[in-house]
Amino acid sequence: MQRVIIHTDGSCLGNPGPGGWAAVLALDGGAARRELSGGFRRTTNNRMEIMAVLAALEALKRPCAVELFTDSQYVRNAVEKGWLASWRKKNWLKADKKPVLNVDLWQRLVPLLERHQVRLHWLRGHAGHPENERCDELARARAGSGDLPPDPGMAQGGAGER
């Protein structure tokens, strides 16, 4: 199974506001490297953090062993602490019976987490890690680019304002 190292980040200029996401994918050993980025004109930081992970995993053509580095506690905790599994069991409701925010993105992410062997690692953001800094740079550039499409999840009302 191909090993891939992924770094991700999301950025939002205002929350909600224009947002960008980015991912850097590298084959284990650094033989090949790919940068991905995108964004939306009105979105949230949490949506961009999820979108970065989602886009990176969607870019993989076959099942891979993935070491994924994120500075998002939200994404990390949703996967590692079992929030995502619990939300699914409860038909996308949280423990307080309120709907899960960003459900459209979580639902897209679930099959990707099942397809790939993903190990999440949390990195402190803005702490000088070169790949995290590069993702931040790409995400901020996309957020400020001005030619962004609407975020369909925001129009559905399931994103919340965080």
C-alpha cells in the first residue's frame, strides 16, 4: 500500500467570510509532492479545515496509508475521539440533540476515512513547521483571491456560524 504524508490547513478572513483550504501531499520519502488549494466566498474556518482534509483524500487514486497532519483540533477530535462515529449513529445529531454542523462535509469524509488507512496527527499552527506554513500560505492566498465560488454547504444552512 502506497504511503502518503499529507499536511492540511484552512483559513477564513472573517468567520464567516471568504475562506481557503490547502493541502500538501508527499509520497513517503518525498519522491513526489503535490499542492492543492481552493476556497469559497462565504464560509467558516471549520469548513475550510474539513475541506482541506477531504480534498486531499479525494485526490488519492487508490487506497493509501496516510499520515495526515492538521492544526485543527476540531477535525482531529471528530475523528480520533469518536465524535464522527457517534454523530453517524445518532443520525447526525450531537449529544444535545442539535444537528451536527458541517454535516455535508463530514458525510463526504466518512467513506474516505474507510477507504484509506488514516492516522491523524495534530500540529500547533503557526509554529514554524514548513509544510503547515506552506498550507497556511496557500489557504490564505485562496481566501483573499476574490474569484471564489459560493459554498454550497453554507446555502443549505447546515454549516453554522463558527
